[in-house]
Amino acid sequence: MPPNYVKQPTDYVKKGALRAIEPAIALLARNNVSPNTITTVGTLITVAASIVYATGHIMTAGWIMNVTAFFDVADGQVARRTGRSSVFGAFYDSTLDRVADGALMAGLAFFYATNPVHHNLYMVVVCLVCIVGTFLISYTRARAEALGIDAKVGVMQRPERMVLLSIPQSLFGLFWNGWVLMAIILLLTVTAWITAVQRIAFVYRATQHMDAKPIRMINDPAPNPSSPKAASMPATRRAQS
């Protein structure tokens, strides 16, 4: 059997948050608001927060990010309650999440690249490394799900990232000459890469219990079974061709 999913602390926090925003979600569901519209609005607000980050108004951007947490939860809840859950909806939500993740770190990279007081090329590099790590987190899970494995594991999933990119900034901004913000970005970067490695290890363990199946590259033409050349090839090799 593959490894079991272990509940994260944010799973319990999310339950409490759902109870708090229940009236707003119920209102959206009653008015049959499109879940994709909710997703789009949430992403646009996140992009707006990234622009505010880029201009150096860190505390303001943190408060804007606090608002986006509602949209992150509301779209899925409204979709389920209105019976409008769809494969495209899940794809659209995941795609815009990547846009939001990239925009936030790009905004912070721009801040460190252009701000006359907090200019720091090292932090620009850290932000870029964080973007790659963050995208690896989502990619490893997506590839795992394509294999039928739920790799929702790791120390830094998206809810944790959103919390770290909103609450500390809204409370501290550039406190201690910006060291709080730098510490948060460094923490996000390190834990993003740790999470990616954790998911790779999780999938590795899970696949040890799966039956090996021949794989054919989709770009290659399928061999003709009646061909003498195909018949002489080993079965696994024919499947990979």
C-alpha cells in the first residue's frame, strides 16, 4: 500500500476558517456566482498585491493578501454547493494559483532589485530560487496525481505559503530594517525545496508498490504488431517506442 496522507496543521485551521466565512460562502452559492469568477477575482487581487510588494508598500500588500485567503477557499466551496465542480474548474484554479505564486515572488524580486534602501541582489536570487521551488511543489504533485498518487505531503504547501506571505507582512512590514521580510522569504525558499524533495521521496516509496507497466512515448508512432522487426523486439522496448 502507498504511504498514507498525514494531516497538516493547516487542515484544522482551514476548518475553523470555513466556519467563520460560512455566511459569505452561502450568499455566493445562493446567488449562483461562478466558481471560476471567484478564482479569477482572487488571482487579480493577488497580482495587485504583488504590484504593491514591488513598490515597497509591504504592510499594505500583506493586508491585501489577507483578503485573497477568502477567495482561495470560496471557489471550491461554491463549486461543490452549486454542483458546478468540473475538471476544467480544477485545472483553471490550479493554473491561476501558479500565476499568483509567480507574481508574488516576482514582485518581491523587483522590490529588492529596484528599492534604493533595501536593494539586495542576493535576495533577488533567493526570490528566483523560491519561484522555482514553489513551481516544483505543484509540478511534483500534479505528476504524482497523473500516476494515481495523492502526493499532498510536505512541510510547505500552498496554505502555509499564503499565510507566510500575508500575516507577517501585514503585521511587521519592513520591521527591523526588513530583516523580518528577508527571514520569511528565506524560510519559504528552503521549505519549498524541502517539500519538493519530500514529494519526490513520497512518490518513490509509493511507486515501489505499483506494478511496472510498459510505457510508450506519445511522440513515437506505435509499432505495427505484424512487422517482423516489431515482433523481434522485446515487449517492453516495443511499448517504449
